[in-house]
Amino acid sequence: MAVNASAVKELREKTGAGMLDCKKALEEANGDLTRAAEILREKGLSAAANKAGRIATEGIVESYIHGGGRIGVLVEVNCETDFVAKTDQFREFVRDVAMQIAAAAPKYVRREEAPQEDLDKEREILKAQALNEGKPAHIVDKMVEGRMAKFYEEYCLLEQPFVKDPDKTISQLLNEKISAIGENISIRRFVRYELGEGLEKKQDNFYEEVMSQAKL
């Protein structure tokens, strides 16, 4: 399909890939910007893909405290140089990541970090649900794998919708920052503490609270 110049320009700004490569990717993706960006990464043509193998050992450990101490987050985000680590753009990104963790409570940075026992347990639950819904046994396994995408979206930080812009994932936000800053950036690890976690207590909607605070 034909693609317009504005879409090509937007994809180029998002990925750092060449104009012709962006045009071809958009044509292959039928104009879908998100899919086109994925195609560029798969082919190693985006700036993010080209920088992914570069060593990132600088960066910062950012803290985020919400609600007067009810939720606390520590996150380590790495970049390649100390110069970039001190820039406002990098620090703003790390702050957004910390806020995301506070609001959305992921368990892992990426799906590869999820323990196999957790994945097996989730698959067992989804399989039981599908069977209880009366689904034919021969399609249950395929249904389970399809529904596992929801598990990854809920618990894997990189696959969560960005709380400030749900139309993009944290992975997409990360790739945009890599392209804009010009260095490899890696969200390495995080810890999240919630007051009284594990104790029986009233349930609070921390997602809405964090987002409300972010808009102040």
C-alpha cells in the first residue's frame, strides 16, 4: 500500500532508521506504525536494534516514593556514558519507569525472567478456565498460549502499557529514548515495596493514585 510522507517521518523519528527503510517497513505493515517499527527491529535496521549489543554500564539508580511512604521503588537503568546519565532526558525517562513500577506493580523486567514454575502455574489455571468454559480439548492449548500474552502484559515491565500513554508499551518508550539519545539503554532491575504487603488489609487503587499525583 502507498504510505504518506508524514508517516515515514514519524517512523524515522521513532526508530532512527533510514527514510527508504521506513517507507518499505510501512508498506509491509500496511501502514501500521507499531508493526513497522517491529519490522525494522527484526531486520536490525532501527537505531535501537543497532545499539542493542553495545555495553551499557553507566546510568543511575532512581527512587520513587508514593503516598507519603506507602509505596517505594528502586530501579537501575543503564546507559553507555556518564554524560548521558546526567542529562535531563535520560533522568526523566528513568523517573517515568520508576513511576510505572509503582503504579502497575510488574514482577519482572522482561518475560525471559519469569520463573518456569510461575509460567507453568499460570498455564494450569488458564487451561482449567478454558475447560470449565466448555472449550474443546483440542484447542485448549492454543487458547492458553494466546491468553498467556495477558499474563506477560500484566507482569512484565517492558510489555506493560505506559501509564502516561497507554497506546505505547514500555518497550516502545525505551526504543524511542534509545533513538533520541543515541545510546543503548537497558532497564536492568528493580525492587518495589508496598506498605503492609502480604498482610490482610484494605485494597487501594495505587494505579489511579500514582497517575493522579503525576498530573499535578
